[in-house]
Amino acid sequence: MSQNRNIFEEVATDQKAGAETGVIDRGRRGSRRAVRGWLMVIFALVMAMIVVGGLTRLTDSGLSITEWRPVTGAVPPMSQADWQSEFDKYRQIPEFKVQNAWMELSDFKQIYWWEWGHRQLGRVIGLVWALGFFALWGLGKFPPGWRERGLWVGLLGGAQGAVGWWMVSSGLAGTMLDVASYRLAVHLGLAFVILGYIAWYVFELGRPDRDLLQARRARERKQFGLATGFLHFAFLQILIGALVAGIDAGRSYTDWPTMGGGILPPDPFFIDPVWRNFLENPGLVQFIHRMTGYLLFVFGIVVVLRGRKSAHPRTRAAFAAAFIALCFQVGLGIATVVTGAPWQVAILHQLAAVILWVLILRARFLAAYPVATSIRG
């Protein structure tokens, strides 16, 4: 027969259980900090990879290495004969024959080092991922479920390397003078997907599990839904921006808000068949990028106005920060056009896209897991 328990016994028991839970949480927080630090390093490297990749594209260096050698390619040419061999391979592709036949070996070395540095940074990212993943696994530092997430980041990184070569290979034969713009868009898009996953994981690891479980009950569904739409819309604009970069469409019309003196660029459908104009016609591709930017800006106004209705100050601030970044990016996009897309402005435009992407993700995360604030706070 069960006995009636004293209320003070129940409190004592609860306190003991809470103390034990606190010990477990402290251990898991240590693990979460280690995993979070590892992911933040990878995030910084991927961000640097996007910038270096953009500079490689802007300097027309992406086709200077004509082979994919994931391991042996880490060693650059070490002798004059090695350099001449690499140069001879480059001289066989259309870009050299049609566009860069003037190049001497000294000129080739300049573009070679850009592409080699880009690929080398990719190898460094892979090495940092592998060392961190297996060290954390071996030391038992992965909290439950996080080993699989860490593995997913590595698989995405491996896929990105394969997509990178798929992109480069499109410019090594036929009549192409650059890589295919749609393949460049896939390559850049996957880089932003990787950044998105890492950023979300870093946000999650920055708060204890019990805090996230409680916060999820207060999810603001309307703000979360709009932030999700904002994220997808921004991603679409990033892909279109890659199409612009792939065919140097940003330099085709430098007047704004008109294009060649009109709303539409002159002769927007001169390529046959018609569908190719949406990928290869510089005027039409830039026009689409502009129009999408305007629509994204209008949608951003709707999102930030809804975000201001959040009951949580940090969520409201996150939506405001994302909108400020959007305004800066729109202004920077206009500056890129009217200045003829010099590399300094163009690369800043690409870097600002990364910042905007992360800030939208942060607003979405805080709508999903709002931070409670006391009335006094």
C-alpha cells in the first residue's frame, strides 16, 4: 500500500533530479561548444571560398587548370618544365585560342595561381571538416543526433567539389569561352545551401536543448512562414545573379533605371531558340536580375512590417537587420551596374549577398525559436 508523501519530500526529490539534469546539461553544453566552434571555422572558410571563387571568376582564371586532380593537384608546378606543361594544356582550350592567344607564360601564371588558390582552399575546407569530424567522434563530443548533421555537411562539401569540376569541364571543349552560366549558378547555389545549413546548426548549438524545446512552443508561424518565403526568394535572386556573372551581363548596360534608354533592353530575344535568351542574352539576363531585385525589395518591406509585430524584441531586431542588409544590397547592386561592375564593387556585392542570406536565416530561426524576454527586461 502506497504511503502519502510529504510535500517537502517531493520538492527535495525534484531538486535532486534537477541537479542531476544540470550535470548532464553542463556536459552537453561542452560538447555543443566544441561542435559549434568547429562549424564556425568551416563557415568562415566557406565564406572565404565564395569570395575567392568570385575573384577567380572576375579575373577570368577559372579555366587555367584543365584537369581535376583532387590529391596530386595540391602541388603546384615546381619547375619550368612543369609550368610549360600546364601552359601547353591551357593553350588547347577555346578560351586561349579565341580570347587569350596573346598570353605568355608569365601571364598564364597569374591566372593559374588564382584557380590553384581556389582549389587549395577547397582542400583546406575538406581537411578541416575531416579532422574535426573524426576528432569529435573519437572523443565522444557529438551530442545525440549531431554526428549525422556533421556528416551531412561533409557530404555536401564533397558534392560541391564534384559540381565545381562539372562546371569547369563545360569550358574546356567546344566553342565555350567561359564555364556554362547555369553550371556556375548550381555551383554558387550549392555553396549558399552549405552556408545555410551550417548557419542554422550554429544558431541551434548556441542555445541549450531545453531552451529550444521551450521556445518552439512559442513559434510565431506567420513570421516564420514569411521569413521562409524571403529566404527562398533571396536564393532565387542569388542564382540569377550567378547567371549574370557567368556571361558578364552586369557590364552590358550601365544606365539605370533604364536599360539602353528604355524599360526593356534592345532586342531581348535575338538568340534562337528563344529559351536560350534567358540564359545567354546579357541584356535579358540583367533585366531579369533587376526586376527580381525590385520584387524582392517590395517583398522585404512586407516581411519586415510583419516582423515588427513579433512579441519578441530580438525577433523584431532580426527582421529589421535583414531588411537593412537588403536595402544595402539593392543599393550596391545599382552601384555595380552604373560603374560597369569593377571587381572591387562586384565582389562586395557578392559578399553582401552572403551577409543578407545569414541575416534572413537568423530572422527565420528567431521566429521559430523566439527568445523570451521578461517585462522588466
